[in-house]
Amino acid sequence: MGEAALFWIMAPIAVLGALGLVFSRKAVHGALCLAATMVSLALFYIAQEAPFLGVVQIVVYTGAIMMLFLFVIMLVGVDSSDSRVETIRGQRVAATLAILGVVLLLSAVTIRATLPEEPAGLAQASPDGNVPAIADLIFGTYFWAFEVVAALLITAAVGAMTLTHRERIFHRPTQKELSIKRFSEGPPEEAAGLPVPGVYARHNAVDTPALLPDGTPSEASINRVLVARGAARSSDEFRHHPTPADVEAAAEGETDEPAGQIGADDDARGGERA
Amino acid sequence: MTFPWLTTLIALPALGAVLTALVPTGRGTLAKQVATGFALLTLVVGALISIQYLFDVDMGVEPETYEWIPEFGASWALDLHGISLALVALTVLATPIVALSMWHEAEDEKRDPKAFFALLLVVEALTLTAFLSQDVLLFYVVFEAMLIPLYFMIGMYGGPQRRYAAVKFLLYNLVGGLAMLAAVIGLYVQSVEAGDPSFFLPDLVALDIDTTTQWWLFVGFMLAFAIKAPLWPFHTWLPDAAAEATPSNAAFLSGVADKVGTYGMIALVLPLFPDASRDAAPVIVVLAVVSIIYGALLAIGQTDMKRLIGYTSISHFGFIVLGIFALTGQAATGATFYMVNHGLSTIALFVVVGFLIRRRGSRQVDDFGGVQKPAPKLAGVFLFAGLSGLALPPLSTFLSEFLVISGTFLRYRPAAIVATLGIVLSALYILWLYQRTMTGPVRPAVEGMPDLRTREVAVVAPLLALLLVVGFFPKPLTDAIDEAVEPTLVEVGVDQPEPLAPVAEHAEEGTGR
Amino acid sequence: MNPTNYLVLSVILFAIGASGVLIRRNALVAFMSVELMLNAANLAFVTFARMHGNLDGQIVAFFVMVVAAAEVVVGLAIIVTIFRTRRSASVDDASLLKL
Amino acid sequence: MTSTLSALATAVATEGGHGGGQAVAEATGVFDLTWLLIAFPLLGAAILLLGGRRTDKVGHLIGCAASIASFVMGVVLFFAMLGEPADGRAFTVQLWEFVNAGGYSVDVSLLLDQLSISFVLLITGVGSLIHVYSIGYMEHDERRRRFFGYLNLFVAAMLLLVLASDYLVLFIGWEGVGLASYLLIGFWQHKNSAAVAAKKAFVVNRVGDMGMVLAMASMITVFGSTAFDAVFASAEGASTGWLTAIGLFLLLGACGKSAQFPLQSWLLDAMEGPTPVSALIHAATMVTAGVYLIVRSAAIYDLAPDARTAVVVVGAITLLMGAIIGCAKDDIKKALAGSTMSQIGYMTLAAGLGPAGYAFAIFHLLTHGFFKANMFLGAGSVMHGMHDEVNMRRYGGLRIMMPITFVTFAMGYLAIIGIPPFAGYFSKDRIIEAAFADNWITGLATLLGAGITAFYMTRLMLMTFFGNRRWQHSEPPHESPSVMTVPLIVLAVLSVVGGFGLLYLGADIVDWLAPVTGEEHHELPMPLWLLITITLATVVVGVAIAWALYGRRAVREDVPAGNPLTVAARNDLYGDAFNEAVFMRPGQYLTRSLVYFENRGVDGAVVGTATAVGGLSGRLRRWQTGFVRSYAVTMLGGVGVVVLAMLLVRLP
């Protein structure tokens, strides 16, 4: 009874999470939805007498793999979101047909199959509990596979490092050299270093430009990569646009926070990626 | 244990190929000398081996069998019998001659001669293996492997259309090889079903295969050999290859390497599939006759000399196949003998035409005329080679052609009569070619054409001398062939047609019957 | 409760994952959809293990997880590399593998 | 072995009376050296052809020496043979075993008997004379050495032909003379016409060779052998159908070599060769090989009356054809060539008459060898003096300038038209008698032939040596040097006494040949004197007509239009036109269309398949978009198919 309740509560969550993955426009939202699905799956595992797998699911999948995804998403751009326009002709139709077909067939298989009404249970298979039983199998019957998988993991790790490693072709300038270069070549106002993002602004996030003492936002305070990616907030929204009220206030000798189009929709600001 | 003569015979050119390939680049002459040296060494060993069979001197040549893939019953099994002897002799003889004749061909194409000569030796080793092999799998492997060096030889060193010709050659022969692979596997399955998995030829010959299966396997093998040989209508790769490959390469290809096809017919197809061979013989005979006439007519219509010779080869291969499938002693002996003679004659023709082409820089018949005036020796040699091509007695080609025709006449009279037309057509294409290139007023372009050089004489003289000597004294060779052919025909289960009005009993001795 | 429900859920999740692979162009999302499909399969394995009283299903699920981990590591590394050179994480942009 | 064989052969000879039936003995003593006959000229040819320029100076002497040595050897053998008893004059010389394949074996062995020694003497005798003559005739040719090499090659091959004791070995000689003929017709290779004529001769001969090859194949089928003794000994056991077939095949071969209808077309063109060649090969020896073949195969023809009839018909047609062509030709050599055709037609006809005619065929062959060689050499001498002019309309009145040539030529002329007691009278008259004895039609054909012969030879004589002088050279014609006239004189003497001598001095040629050819006496339908009178009257009429047309009136220098028959005769009775229309043109068309068919059809099918596959691949590769998601759809579709398949298979 308890299991049924668990199932009927968690299954919709899992499905919703999955749908969320597919339909969210931002990868980061999708990742979070997937994490939800995975957690619910972990609960199902535990409910189905597989506590070890349930824990592994949470630790490895939700904990490690999803984190890895999130890191990469951040690397690639947390804000970027997809266009919904399909570019490959006939892809949607073909995909829909294929998925429908597979769903139909799999359902047909599942429904037609003569499966036991009541599960046999694992009590017999794991007399000493789940974990020792699995350990028996992994280090017994499946020892060879386990070792191969271990090798695979190592290889994958090495592979990932090789893939992402970049050979340095040019001499990397030392701090001293950079400093000399700043003084000799750069504009004098940057000699002491670029302004740090978020300083004096309303947010201290990296995508928010710093405000210079005179209240104007500094483009130079934002990382070039973010600008290039379109992930930085426009400096325009922080610029002071004097309104009649401001002028009036200025006349009163009061200074107020610079007014801008604060609170505009994040999505609207995010660079559309074709 | 006796000395492994046969393996040595194969190993020598293979070793030569490796050593030639190891010669440092830029030392072209050294590579050529190494290659030619090994070809000559092989010739010496081949000659020693031949002596045992031709003149009954015991040289200690024995069949050799070493394990290769015991799980499949495949072995490195070599043996020499009359049929293979003839072809081995041809191969070992032709290789040094071809090597000498292609001395400058690689440089003409601005390429390193090293690879050319090494490949030639590789082909020689593979061809020898094919002729000596007593193991069907081994035969198949070398049959296919031979394509690769030949492909490179055509594709790297030929004329302007060489890539096309090489690919065509490769694809045609691969198609045949595929069919043969299926049939080889099928044959193996038969031997497995019989309880003794083996690729050893005598074992397979001893199998009792039902007729339907024989037919399928026959078609598989025959397709490969008909393409290789080449038989009408699977022939169109040969004119292209002959025209585009260098003359010496074309000579080796159609003179020696293609003989693997006809050798396969007589040494593998007939004994392995006697029932199917018997049943299919009329069809093959018709195809062969079509080849003879068709090849000859097309040769008449060619304007490119090498292509012309390519078509004459198709005609001659028609005679060989006709002789094999006439299933009489004379015809089969004649056909095998024909393989040797056609080899000598075609090599001579190609090589001489090669000399001509090299001098004038053109393959077109119309670009020549009156060559006999500036280069009488060249013209004489050309005529001699041509006469061997039209089977003029007493050149050895005549006897083989006559044996094929008369042997066919015993069984398939209309076919033999139509095939006889070939002797008229062959006179036409050869003499017309001679007339248009060698006689008549001297063309300005051929004026001052140099006559044969010493090296060139050394290339051609042995061929022509052999054609003449074998033509006068063919008996040692034909006896060896005849001995080997007879069991094959017994295996096929055909009777030699008896004379209708035999010579009276006591007169028989007098005629040697 | 009838364990078939788990299987149906597994089918649904698998289908959703598949549709994600087919429809989404963002390499990361497509990749996550693949993970979803693997998870759906894992659910089926675990369910079968329980249904038949045989632990082998769980072992397979375990190996799937491990292999998935390896796959993710390499896959993400590839995505990062591609992103570095092409400034794009769209699977459609990497379409050079054709004649 | 030999004794039983000869016993059998003797038995056959006595019982059946067929030819080829005399005892054949293993050669001993001097006969063992028969092979030297062939070896001398062969060695000469080898020295001359392989020796290169070193032998340029003495080449002609070596050539003559080789031929004369062979002649001397022939004479020695002849006298040795005379010393043997009449029924023991045939010898075989076993040289080596040639081949043994599938039960068919051939030995290279020589058969020396009355027939072959006759030929040996003719070939080496006339051959030697012509060798000597050529020294003068070819004096200014820079390739004279090679010419003598070819002549020696020819003599060797021709001797092998007549000495062979096996059809296959005979065929080797047969083709050897064909080769020599090819080389010599095309000797002046720089002339296109010569090269074309040479090729034509060879190819037409090859058509005849088809017959030879098929005849030998038939012999192997029927007798299992091609050796003379084996074939002749068992010919009786073979069916008439097969024998007729063999006879017809042999006839085809003979037609090719002897320029008989329908393979006559090459002989006229063969006159492109140097004149000594025309004399030796295309008049005296090689072209008679067909007659030799038929006579040698007497045992077969005796048993195949249908084949014999065919031989007679071919002979009769050629005899008249050649004569008619000879009437219209203005080229002296071509007129003589037509005459040669005609005379060989006589021989063929005689050979076709069976045992009644074989000996006469050979008899006429020998006398013809003398007088025709004589006339050809005479013509050569005329041409030599006339600066290689061959058109008789440019000759005239040469009897004064070239007395020796004129007299010797006149001997030949009288011999060929059959004036007694010149050689041709004896031999030709015998053939006419035999023809009448056989049947009227054949007899009339020979008679008519004799009349036409008289006409055209008189015409030739008159146009060349009599009448007005029509030559326009600055230097007048001169007599040839003695190296050329001596052979002419010898041959003229032979033309005079040859016939009488062969018939009445020593042994009768008919009796001499009887052991080989058999003998049969015929009954004439009329008294002999009447026939001789009629024949001579016909000859006189022919001479008279020619005199009326060419002797009394001046010969025109331009070619008159002539009646249709003349025009046809000038065009070789349209033999070449027929060949061109029926064989050459369709052949060319066939070749061209086959080349087209090969390129478009056979190769086109292959290339087309390749192109189709390529095109299909081009279409199919569009599926390879490079888009991973498209591939994924396909994969999923594949999964669906697999599941579906499993579902269907598992469906209860």
C-alpha cells in the first residue's frame, strides 16, 4: 500500500521532470528537472528492494554526473537557451512517428507479456541483505566485467583529460610582464587594474557591470567571454537616465540610486541563440 | 627429408621482391639488377625442376605438404604435374624476359622503378604458387592476392587512362573472386558434410557431390576463371588493361598471370565438378567459339596496337577454353600447350610493340608506316612474333592450335569448323597490322627510327628461339602434359572418341598408336 | 501493487528521453536525454530483478550506471572541446560527417 | 613391323589398284640422307637471314650453292632410286617423333618415292636455274642477300612439302611455302601494292588452310592419324561420306594454294613480286602444290567419286577462267599468271579424273614447270631490258633486240600451245584424251581451253616480239647478261625435249608414277588420230584469230574499250569485285558494328552498371546529412523494426 502511494506520487514527478528536461528552453532548467527525475527513480529503486542501487543512483547520478553536467552548462553558458524552430526538414514528423511507434510497440510488448502479478521478491536471492548479495555477484560472477569497467573508467578519465587539454603554443606572460605591459601600453586609467564587476552596482554578480564613481557603468569590468556570449547584462540598464523627477531631485541636492529598466524579463535579455 | 624444391621456387622471387624493395630509393639500376638476378635464379631452379619431368632425370622434386590452418584442413600443399609444369616453366621463363623488357618503362613514367620490379616478382611468386598449389584455399588466396600487385602495376605505371583500367581490372576480377569464394566455401561445406574437412585437392576430387550442388559450385569457379581468362562476354577489362598498362606489364598480365584462369579450369574445375563440366561443356564451347571469332573481329577493327593485341589474346584464350571443354585428349593437351605458346607469343608481340611505341611515342597504328626501311631487324622480329600469333607452322603456336581444333572436331564438329575461321581472321589482323605499320612508303615520323639494341635483342631472341625450337621438338613438353591431362579426363568420365575407321591392327605399331 | 506499472513508467520515460534526443539541438540537453533513457532502462532492470527474484538485473543496472558515468565524462569532454572551437553547443552544427 | 606393313600395302596395291599402295621400305644407304635435301637450303636460308650484312657480298653465291647442292643430292637420289627394283622405290626416313597427344601421334619422317623425287628434281632443278638467273636480275637490289635467303627458305619448305610422309608435316611445308611466297611477293615492301598483294595472297591461302586443317581433323576423327600410310591403308574402311568430306576439304586447301576457283584471286596480284619469284613460286612449283596434294591423296579420291567430280569441275572452271583472263591482260606478267591458272586448271582437272589422270596431271605439271618458268624468266628478261616496263602495249618488235630471249620464249610458247613435238603437246594432249574419255563436257572444256591458250599466247608473243616498236625509251632495249640467258636456254631446251623425253626416253613417266598413283586405261569415244587432229585444229584456229587481230593490224598503244567479255576479263572476271562485295565490305561493316557493339553493348553494359551504381550511391548519400539527430531517428526506427520483428516472431 505504501509502495503504491509512493509510486503514484513519485511517478508523476518523474514524468514531469522528464518532460521538463525535454521542454525547458534553458539547459540548466533541464538539468534540474532531470535531477528530480533521478531522485524519484532512486526512491523507486529503494522501494524495489534495491537500496544499494538507490544510494548509488543518488550519489553517482544525482551527485556526480548531474553536477558534471551543471559545470559544463556553466562553462558553456548558463543563460543560453534554445530556439524552438526546427531546422532539419521532416525531423519533427519523423521523430514523432518513430517515438509513437516505439511507444506503441514497447507498450504492446509490456502489456502482452505474461508477467507475474506479484513480484517474486529478492528475499531468497539476497539472504544476507542486498549489499552483500550484490557484492557477491560483482566480485564473483561478474568479476571480469567489473575489472573491465574499471579499466573503462580510467580510460574515460584519461580520455577526458586528453580531449580537454590544450597545448600551450605561446609563452604565457608572467604577472610582471603583464604589469609592465599595462603601464607601457594601456590607457593610464587602467594601469591599476580593471574595475571588478558588481562594484557599486545593485548586484555583485559577474555579469553586472561595475559603476564608476561618477555612476556610469564600466564595460571593462565584465569578462569578455560573457560579453561575447551575450550573457552579460547590458550596461545600458545601469546608466543613469535623468528623468524630470531626477532633475527635480538634483535640484534639491539629493542623489538617488540611478534608475533603469530594472526587473526586465531575464529571458528577454538572454541572447537568443540560433 | 628431401630438399623443398617447390617451396624454394616460390620463395626465391618472394625474397627477391623484398630485397628489391629494400634497395635504397634512387639506386634504380641496382634494384633492377637485384630483381632481374632473382628472376634468373628462379629460372635456373625452375629449369632444374623441369628437367626431372621433361627428361626423366631424378632431381629429387617431390610433392610438399606443410600444415597451414589444420583446423580447416588447409595446408601449404604443392605438387607439380604436367599441366602445372608447363605453366611454371612459362612463368619462370617469362619473368626475367619481362624484367629486361621493362627496364626503362618506369622511368618513362617518371616513377621509381624499384616498386615496379618488386611487384613483378611478387606476381611471379603468387602465380607460381597458384600453379603449384594442391590446396583449394591456398589457390583462392593467391588467386585473389595476385590482383593487388597487378592493380598497382597497371595503375601506377601505365598510360593516361591507367587508373580507369586498373580499377576496371580490379573490380572485374574481384567480382569473379567473390563468386569463387562462395564456391570455395561451398566446396568446403561439402567436404565437412562428407566427414573429413579438407581443402586438399585430391581429397576434394574424391568427394561425391550431387549434380545440382556441382552446378552451383561450377558456376562460382567458372565465373572467376572466365573473367580471369577472359572469356566472352566477361572480357572487356582486358583490352583496357592491355592498352593502358606498360607493354611489358601487359605482356606479363595476358601472357602469364591470366593463365591462372585457364589453369584453374583444367586443373580445378574439370576434376572437381566432372558432372557439371560435362553438362556445361556445350555452353562453354559456344562461348569459347564466340570468343575466338569475336576477339579476332574486334582485333581487326582496332586502331590502337596494344588494344589490338589485347583482343587477339581474347581470341586465343577462346581457343584455350575451347580445347579444355572439348574434353578430348588432343584438345586438352593442345589447350595446355597453347597456354605456354600463347604466353611466349603474346609476350613477344607486346614487347616488340612496346619497342615500337617507345620509339615513336604513339600507340596508334596510323602513326606508323614503312618502319621496315629504317629498322629492318625490328620489322623482322615484329613479323616473326606476329606469325607466331597467327599460328604459322612450324612455330609452336601452330601445333597447339591444331590440336585444339582437331580435338574439338572429334566431339563438337560445328564448333571446330567455326573456330577454324579464326585462323583466317588471325592472318588478317596480324598481317594487316604488319602491313600498315611496317611496309609501304616510309613516313616522315619514323624516318631515322633506331633499330633494335642489344638489350632488346636479348629480350626477344629467347622468345622467338623458343617458339621455333618448341615448334620443332614439342614432344617432351606435350608428353608431360598429355600424361597429366589423361587422368583429368578420366576423372571427368568422358571417353576419348575412337577413330571411326581405325588403322588395321597390325599397322598400328607403325603409326605409334 | 502490480510491478508492471514500473515497466510502463519505464517505457514512458524512455520515450520522453528518446524524443529529447531527437528534438533538442542543444548537445547538453540531448546528452541528458540519453541519460534519461539509460535510467528508464535501469528502472526496467531493477523491476525485472524484483519480479523474477534474481539479482542479476540490479547488477546490470549497476554496470549501466558505471558505464554511463564513463560515457558522460568522455561525452562532456567532447562537448567542451567542440564548444571551444566552434563556439556552439548545437548538435546540428557538428554535421561534417557526411559526403 | 615394316615387313607386315609393306605386305599389307602391297596387298592393297595389288587388289584394289589404288594409289599410294606400293611397298614402303625403311630407308638405307644414301636414302638415309634424304633429309639433306631440305637441310641444304634451310641452312642457306639461316645463314643468309641471320648472318646480317657480313654475308651481303657472297649472299647470292651461298643461296645458289645451297640450291644446287640440293639439286645434286636430288639427282644422286634419283639415280639411286633407278637402281632399285620398280616396286621397291619408296623409302621412309624417320627423323624424330613430333608429338603424341591424346592418342594422336605424328612422326617427322620423309617419304621418298617416285612422285616426290619427281617434284624434288623439278623444285631443285628449276629452282637452281632461277637462283642463278636471280643473280643477274636482282643485281642492283640492295636487299639481294635477303632475297636469296627467302628463295632458299622457299625451296626448303617446298621440299618438306613434297617429302613429308604425314599430312601434318606436309602442312608445315605447305605453310612454309606460303610464308616464303608472302615474303617474296611483298619483297619490295616500300610499295604499298606489293604489301597489299602479299597480305592478300597469305589470307586467301589461309582460307584454303582452313580446308587443310579440317581435312586433317577429319582424318584424325576417322582414322586416328594423319600419316600417309595409316590413312591410305585404312581408307577403304571409312564411309564414303567422310571420304568425300576429306576430299572436299583437301580440295579447298588445294584451291587456295593453286589459285583455283574460287580462291584464284590472289595469283594475279602476286605478280607484284620480283619476276624470278613469279617464275619459281607462282608458276613452276608452289602453285602446283595443290595438284600434288590431290595426287598424293589418290587413295582418298579414288573412293570418293563425288569429291573427284568437284575437283574436275573446279579444274574446268579455272582452266577456262584463267585462259579468258589471260586473253585480256596487257601486263605481260598478269597474262602469264592467267595462263598459269589455266594450266593448273588442266592439272587439277586431270587429277580429278582419278587414276586415269593422276600421272598426266603430274606429267603436265613437270612440263609446265619447264616452259612456264622459261616464259616467266623470259618476261623478266624483257622487263629487265625494257626498264621494268610490264605493259605489252609498250613493247613490240623485240625479237631483234633480244634474240636469245625471243628464241627461248618462242620455245616455251610452242610448248604451251601444244605444238608437237614440244613438251606441252605430249602432256596436254594426254589430259585432253583422258578428259574426253571421262565425258564429253570435260573434254570440250579442255579442248576449248587449248584453243584459248593458243589465242592468248599468240597475242602475247605478237605484242611483245613482233609488230611495230612502241617503246619510247631513250636507250633501246638490250639483251640480258649471260647469267640470265643461260638459265633461259636450259629451260628452253627442257621445254622442247621435256615432254618427249619424259614420255619416251628411259621409263615412261606414267609407268614411273604408277606405283604411287595407280593406273587405269581409258577408252576414247573416238579414234585417237581424230582427237589429235581436232586438238591441233583448235590450236591453229586460236593462233589464226590472234594473228588476225594482233599480227596483221598494228597494236594500239591505248587500251581499246573492248566488248563486255574483255572488260570482265580485264577485271579478273570480277573475282575481286565479288570478294569485295561479298566478304570485304560486309566484313568491314561487321567489324565496325562489332566495335560499336563492344564499346556500347558489352562494355557499355558493364560501364552502365558501374554508372548506375555510382548514381544510386549519389542518391543514397543524400541520406547522410551529417545531422546526428537524423541518424538518431533512423536508429530509433531500426529499434522499432527489431522490436516489431521480435513481436511478430514471438506472436503465438
